[in-house]
Amino acid sequence: MPSVTHDDAPLLADLMPWSVAPPRLGRGWPAAPDAVSLRARWDAFIKAEGPDREALLEPTRSRTLHTAVGGLPGRTAGTEKLARASGPCPEPVRVLRAPFDEQWLIPDHRLIDAARPELWRVADEHQVFVVETDGPPGPHLLATSRLPLLRPGRIRPLYRRPGGEEPNLAPGLLDHLATRLGHAPAPLDVLAWIVATVGPGHAVPLTEDSALWARGVELGRRMLWLMRRDGERPRLPGGRRPYVRAPLPSRPLTLHYDPDEEALHLDGGRISPVPQEAWDFEAGGVRVLEQWFTARTAGAEPGTLSAIRPATWPQAWTSELLELITVLALLAELRPRREELTVTAQITAAELRKAGVLPVPESARRPASVLDGHEEGPEGQLTLL
């Protein structure tokens, strides 16, 4: 973590005041590491009738075959009750299912206990979602362009409206920073600084040193790029890039790391070189690579929709694994730079209170109240916002 005094540093909860609790699925089968399985699960669900369909749903108090619920913002899934549902599977969308683990989700409000529609309303190509974590030994924050399904930390979108409109920053913060730094930072610059410097308790030291600010923003932007993975593919230098050295079996069941060989073994398959730092990388208290592998190999109860999964290991998973190893290794390389970032000339929480930036108005902690567009309510009714 950066060398900094956090005693009077403002908190993330004040700098990015609007936050949302993470979505809660209520059942595991609408999410999966591959989209093909989701379509097969939906088809099996639709073909079932009566008690069989009800059992496959895995009903909860929030969702049964007879729950009336509106559509998700920006999605075209049906809104008739699931007891009468038919037709093809709603097009699966990419989500962040676990730290650094992008999976797929059926975007159907009828299948999700608590979907948090306010997040779906602002999820577009401009959005960056920040997810709070438990911190060391992993990062204090994760950032993603995908809708996050991680629990239990709160989610803070960078923008309060679609199209990158109205940054989710304390009113007056950008102007105050512009005065102290001598230039106006962009909202993404502020987020990059936050990601690079956030400390225990999600305290965020701010500085008036423009040169230090520039270094922190540069570091944070690289961290954001690696975590979001929505641009050019990251690469390790030649000779350090992981490759498949021995073909992976059709259904690998075990994962083992050999530190002497810097090799990742999936049964008889072998990937190397895999830096020790990538293997040891943790988030949320678990080793990222082990959690990623378990999500694709753990068994499911026979007869459930979750048991519908690829019969063999898809080639796409191997490509995703190679990229994940690269991302974790590159992020680990940035740790020394974070530790060397000594934050001086701090803008304290007391200063922000004196300037009227803090405390933030309660309206800043709530979703934007007026959005363009219509949403479909239960049974096809029109919902106006």
C-alpha cells in the first residue's frame, strides 16, 4: 500500500457517495462460465412443466413460477410469469462473477432474487464499476466494465447516468481538485487515483502535488486497464508469456502449482511459465487462480440445471486462463510502485468540509431520479421513470 497517513483522509464512501448492494441471484444456474450451457439450461427449464419446472427453478421467497416482476432495464427478456414462459433463452451477458472471473448470466429479472435494476440502468460501454473488497492480502478495490455479482462489498459506479453522464463524485470535488492541482482532472483520473492509493478502511489520501497526482493517475489507469480487460490484450514480455506446454485433458479435475518449474498443472496438462506472484495472487481471501478453476470443475447435484455444463474443457477457457495469469502477473508487478507512492501535501477531509465539499447531500447517495426511456413492467405493462 502507498506510504501515506490516512488519519484525516476522506473516505471512498464520501468521494463516490452513490453505492448499491451487490446483486443476489438466489440460485446458481442462471450464471455459468460459458454461454452455451446457459442456453441449454434455459431450454431444459422451458421444456419442463408443472412441478418439474418448479423444482428446476429452485424457488425462493423472492422468486417462484408465479412471481410478477418487470423486465431488467435495457434487456428484452419476457415479463410473463415463469409458469407460462416460453421461447428462446434471453441473450446471455458478460458479468464479473468472482474476483477477476468473467462469466455469463441470463439477464432475466424473473430468475434473479435481487437484480439491482439501478445498476442495469447505468451499465454501458462508458461505465466503470468499483467493488469494495476486504483488502489485504488482495486489493482493496476491484474495477470492472462488467456488471459485478461479487459479494459482500458494495458497488460504486463511476457514472450516475448512462453515456458517462454525471460522475458519481462528491459535488464540488472536481472543482476543488482543479483549484488545488492547477488543472481540471477527468472523472476517470479521479477513479484511477483512488484505485492506486486507497488504503485500510477505504480511506483515500488526496494530494495537491500535481506531479505526484500525475504519477498516481498513471499507475491507477494501468491498474484499471488490467482489471477491466476491455481494450488491447495485456502481454508479458517475450520469454515470460505463459503457454500450454502439455495439452490439457478433456476434463481436468486437479490443479497444482510447481514453484520450481513455474508451471501450472491441470492433471496431465501443463502451462508455463506462471510467475509465483500470479499463483499467490489473492482477492477476497482466496487464491484467484484456484477459485477460477473450481468454478469450472466443481460438481453439481445431478438432475439440477447447474449440472448442465460442457462435456469437455472448452478451448476458450484455456485462452481465458492464459490471459488471467498474465493480468495477475502484471498487477503483481505494480505493487512496488504503489508502495513507493508517498502521498504528501494532502487534501484532508477537514479541508473538504471547510470548502463545503463534505458532507455530501443525501441526494448524492441516491440513484439519479430521472432517466430517459421506458421499462417494461410485469406482464408487459409499461413502466415510466
